[in-house]
Amino acid sequence: MNHFPQPSLVQIFSILLVAMLTAQPLSAAPPPAPPATVDFQFRDGDRVVMIGNTLVERAQAYGHLETAIVARLSGIRLTFRNLGWSGDTVRAESRGIFDPPAKGYQRMLDHVARLKPTVLVLGYGSNESFSGDKGIPEFLARYRKLISDLRKRSGPGTRVVILSIPPQQRPGLRRLNSAVSGTSKFTRSELDVPTERNRQIDRYNTALANFALADGHAHLDLNAPFQKLWDKPRRQFRLLFTVDGRALNSEGYRVATRGVLAQLFPTSTLAVQLKRGQPPQVTGPLATGGATYQKRRLEFSSRFGPFVLQVQGLRRGRYTLRIDGDNFGDHTAEEFAAGIAPQFGEPGDKHAALRRAVIAKNRLYFHRWRPQNTTYLFGFRKREQGNNATEVAEFEKLVAIQEAEIDRLKAKVLHRITIEPGR
């Protein structure tokens, strides 16, 4: 259970479980839960601790979300620590290892106290939602207690972000046997949708959104980003975004990341002013400076993020827009003055080195707080190897080295923008 990160035993049979629980007729997709309206912004020096179930634990192995956030906010210092645990609930029922859940819960609180987070990102509810509507009150009551206990360890000023529950897929029944035996891999073929199960999730998501709003927490909707994948005429998802119907795969985390970025960072304006005899002036939240304009060729860079590009002062004519070497078409000077909104992917697409560094840091920290031989180091068999427990803290030094590498690489995650006369 302590490999980085491995699905729990429950996940091995989750295909069968999901199939049995969700074999209802298909109908229209459930609507996404309404997002809470509490604003949230990361601050310089934030220490972000992520706590939750499989959704949170597996995120560290892909790194899409963390990479996108640190790239977008490369001008400030952020650290992320992932304390997710597959199969967990707000009661910490998976964290006991060989102890009762209450002890696992306490160990989690003690670890959070050492980390002193300024931001808590919490992702629970997938497992609890199997209890149906009758389980919502108790789920929210336990969630409120969890947040209260965490804040007592980290400080009353700690901001809380609550993640909603992504929807689920159901692998085709004909492939269940081969999938469980490991002899077949799922492709991007169309998959059946567990409609009733997703409606159940949707009701929990609505409760989570209202809960976050009422208690003054930020809320990130992880359900809505997947709705655009819905093929209404066929009532099927066209993209395989899970590994087993429940746990997100790399593509699933990409979809979730794009949705999170859209909620955290609304599109901003990147404005360029050209005046004769003066260097170009670039303004806006993503501006980095250092623009040049020679022989009607404008070059500058910006931080990663969605933007509307406005350029004032171009001479009449058509100009080619290139971002990171990709051609974004020819536009007139009037169109540049009015504003152009280029569409491009997440930083992991073109900046793989940063994502690799994020994943490496996460792996090191995973071994720091969940060493594979934890029973011998800290548990009931510590009499055998407990003298080696002090070495686990040495992972902190390796994590710090990797954090420095992340800081170095994130400064390079910039859009290189060129505007020159079209041919």
C-alpha cells in the first residue's frame, strides 16, 4: 500500500463494482453542480497541502495540475505537498494501516501541523456518495469537523479549497474479464455512462458547492470540465478519461486541469502599446517586459495563461501571430487593436521538463511521509528497524533540491510571442 502511488485493493476490482452498481439504462447527462462564488487567489509564499482520496493521491503521479499552477504563477513562491490516500474518506478510514482509523486520522493531523499549510485543498466524497441522499448530512458534518481539526493544527487563517467529484465512466461489460486479468487495455473507444451513478455524484456535488459557499470556502468544480465531452445524441463519453471507470487517467487530469485553470485564472488582457521612438510597453497580469520592435517585427514574452492580446500602434496591413513557434494565423492591424484570444494547451504540453520535476518532487515526498517499510520504522514492528526511522527525514533535503529545480524551470515556462508582417 505504500508504493508511489498504487491503487488500493478495492481499485483492482472497481471495474466489477462499478459495473454492478451502475447497470441502469442511459439517459441525458446530469448537469454540473453550481460552483460556489467565493473568490480564491494564491499568495506569495503559500504552502499548499492537498488531502483527499484517490483523486488527490493519483494527481501527484501525473503532475498536470501542480505544473499548470506553478507555471501560471511563476512570479511567486508556492510549495505543494500531497497527502492524498487512495480509498480514503473524511473519517480517514484508509489511513489506519494496521491501526484503527482514528489513529490514522490523528497521524494525518500531526503531519499537517508540521507542514503548517496556508492553503488546504480537500477532495472527498466519491466513496461517501455511495450512501445516497441519506448520507449527505453526515458526510457534510464530518467534512466540517475535518476542516475544523485541520485548521486547529495549521492556523485559523488557513484558506480552504474544496474539490467536487468528477463523473464516472463504465468500461464495456464485454471487456471486464480481460481487463481484470490484465490481458487487455482500454482504448479511446466510446464507453457506456453510468447515468444513475453520475446523478448520485451530482447530488453530492451540489451539496458540496452549497456547503463551501455557506462556510466561506473556495470551491473548484471538477464535474463541469467533463460535460463538454458528452455526446448527447449517443449519450456516451467519447474520451476515455479513467483507468477503471472511477480513477482518472492522465487525460482525465488534463481535462480537470483545464477546468481548474479556467476557474482560478479568468482570461486577462495582454496589452502592447507601440509608439514611434519609444520601446514597446507591455502591460497586464501576464506581462514580463523585455519587448522589442524592429522593422515591424514585434517580439515579447508572457507568463503562461489564457489572454486576450491587444496591440495598439501597428501600421495598416496583415500580420502573422506566432506563439511558441506555432502559427496562430494572419490578422489585420485593426483586429490586433480590437483583441485576439489565442487558444493553446496546458504547460505540460510544451514544458515537459517542469512536469517531470514536479513528479520527481512528489515521489520523493511520498517516500518521506509514507515509507514502504513504515510498519518496521514506525509501527508495531519498529523494535526491529525503528533505529533507521531517523533516515526518513533525510528525504527533506532531496525534496528541497527538487523544489529548487522546479523554481528554475518554472521561470522558463513563458509564451514567446512574435508578430510580423504577413506574407
